[in-house]
Amino acid sequence: MYIRLFDLARPPVTGGTEETGVPRAAAALEGAGHDVSVAGPGDTAPGTRRPDLLVVFTGQPPRAAEQTTAARLVASARRAHPGVPVVAAGPAASLDPLGTRDVLGADGSLPGAPEQAIPWLVQAYADDRAVLRADRLGRIRPAFGQPGPDAGPGGEDPLPVEEIAARAARLLGLGTPVPAGEGFEFAVFRAHGREHGDVALRVPRKEVIRYGGRDPFFTRDALEQERVIAAHLHARGMPVPQPLALVETDLAPVLASRFVPGAGTAPAPDRLGELMARLHQHPAPPRIRPMDHDGWPIDVGVARRVATRWAWLAGLVPGLPPIPGLDRLIPLLAPLAARPRLLHLDLRPCNMAASRGEPTGLFDWGCAMIGHPALELARLRENNTLPENDLDIDAFLAGYRRIAPEPRLSPVVDALLRLDGVTMLCVVFGSGADPDQKRMALLVERAEALAEKVRQA
């Protein structure tokens, strides 16, 4: 394909070969066999050759002159090449995708660092032209994992999990299912059949799940994410239950997997550390963007999550000082995209199985993200402040270092990652009709200390 890139944020004098990442995106596209041209602020003519895709990169906040130039460029390109697809990229596309799309007259905004986002977009567009259909926030992103409840607030009524499990068991030729595990989003049942032996049935409790600080999502998408990740890791020898089928009952979908005994038993800390290091060395499933990103790149997604949760927390705690805005948080988190690895982010005994200290099962990939392994360790440390998650961190890290170097980031970024974990815990224990006031007091104190470190950036 012929891709034309307009880098309007590039300083016209210096050339800005490293300032925006657009040249690196162009190099990646050329390496993949695409024909690419890159223009700067001084060369905004649409060109005589019709591009298959036009990407316009602006800064944040885009200067008024830059906005005007970009809008004129898009209009000129559409006149010269009717129907040419136009995408806005750059910091403005991450921070205000809807506004950026509308101001530029583009088809949609592409969030994320250009050297990663633009090559992804071109490949996705080559496979499926519908990828340019922007969501309700103006973002261009994959259909998989998009939060579905745009049509309204429904889908939160409890589902009859026992009946759904029974129907799924009949479709699979299994015996009567019995309860095997409890969770807020899903119930797990165990059933036996001649063909598959013992099978775990993961049944959604609701059609739609809503949490503070993130988009709502369909539990159907969560089950599909679990199936894709589990299949990917099981094929690579990781102790993850083998998914058998995503069963469509007339009430709700059910994920059927090989049953792993010993659920709720944590492995020895050092063996768990080794398992996480192995996970962080495996490539992520190709072309997956987990739901917990809310459709954003990880740096934008985590920054928005922290900001949203902090605003929610400020409504509960009078006088809570503000934290830096997204324009400061997102650049701080840029290193998270530098080493993209699959992260579990919910390492608790209820999501593990073990036998004689060895890990035999790792479940529940609903919190999974693609990002820097340091985020996993930051979340683990903050989860470990809860007594039910007591883990020997030193032993865990010793095991981790036997397989891979311990990931490290700057103290400020580490504090921001930890703040993401603490604010998540605040939402868990501070929401609902009966919040845990004792835990909330400790969590708020911890959040304030971490936020103060972030303000020093």
C-alpha cells in the first residue's frame, strides 16, 4: 500500500527525526514492504498520487496554526482524492480523540506512539477496511475487546448461573455441573464427561460489568479474551488451563476448559516468581489489545485510569489534592510501551493452582494488559498490602531473577504504577452500599503518599 504521512509537529528547521516517532513508523512500514512518503510542515500539498491511507500527525496541544494547516490539508486531500481515508495521529489523538477528529475532519483518531500505532493501523487496514470505523470517542481501534454497552445502561441484571452451567453441560455431553469457584464477574462449575474428563465451566454473572475508572465491558468479550490468551499460553507450555470451547447457550456464553485441581492454592513464592518471568518473556498473542486498556495504548490507558479513579476518590475524600494532568502523566508512562509483554495483573491465590509448591494453573485473565513487566511487579506489591494476599516478595523476586532481570523504572514512574494499583483497590473497597471504611483509610493514606511522589515529576 501507498501510505502518505504528514508530520506537522516536526520542527521545520531541525527536521525532527527523533522528536515525533513518525520517521520510525515510516521505516517500519517500508520494512514491511509498503510505499511511504513523509512530509513536514513546509510541504502540505496533497500530492498527485492517490494514497491508500493518509495519516496526519499533530502535536499536543496543536497550535492554532497547526490545526488550521492540518484541516486545510485534509480538505485539500479529499478534494484531490475523493474518498481517501484520513486518520489523525499524535498526542492530541490520544488526549482528545473526538475533538481532534472533528477539528481535522478526519475519519478517526489513532491513539498511541506513532512508531507502534501507525504500523498496527496499516496492517489492520490491509486486513479489514472496517477498522477505520471510529468508536463513540473518536478512536480507531480493533473490534476485539471494545466495550459493547454503547447502546445503553442495561445488561446488569444477575444471570441464572446454575441454569446456564447446566445448559452448557448438556451441549457438551457432560454430567451435572457442581459449583467449583466464586467470583464477582463469573461463577465456575465442574462437570465430567466421557470425551473431555473433568471440565471447568466459567459462567458470567452479568452481561455487562461496570467499574469505576474504566469503560464498561461485555462478559462475552472477557470470556473470548480468556480463551485467546489461554490457548496462546497453553500451546507454549505455560500452566494455563486448556480452553476447549466457547459454548453459546441461549442465555449466555460459557467458557469450557480442562479442569485443573488445586485452585486457590498458591505455589511457592520463588516458583511463582519464575512463572511470572517466563510469562514476561513470552510474546503476547498477536494483534490482541486487552479490554483493560479500554482501547488505548498502555501509557494512555493507565494515565486515564489513574486520573479517573483519582477524580472519583476526590469525591469521597474532601481536600484531596489534584494529581498532574494527562499531558504530564502520559509522557511519564511512555516507557511502558517500550517492552510490550503480556501481564496478568491479578496474582492472587484464588487465581492460581499448585501442587507441592509447583504452579499448575494460572487463571482469570480479565485484568491482563500488554505493557512493561514493571507494572506487574508494582501491582503485586500494592496487592500484597492486603493480608489475604500475603506473599514473600523477596522470595518471589529471587525466583524472578533466576529467569529474567528484575524490571526497573524511575522512582516517579514506579510510584505512578503503584498509584494505579492502589486506586484500583480503592474502587474495590470503597464502592457499593457497604464500603470497607477501615481498609479505605489505609488505602487513601497510601494513595496520597504515592501521589505526592508523582507530583514531583
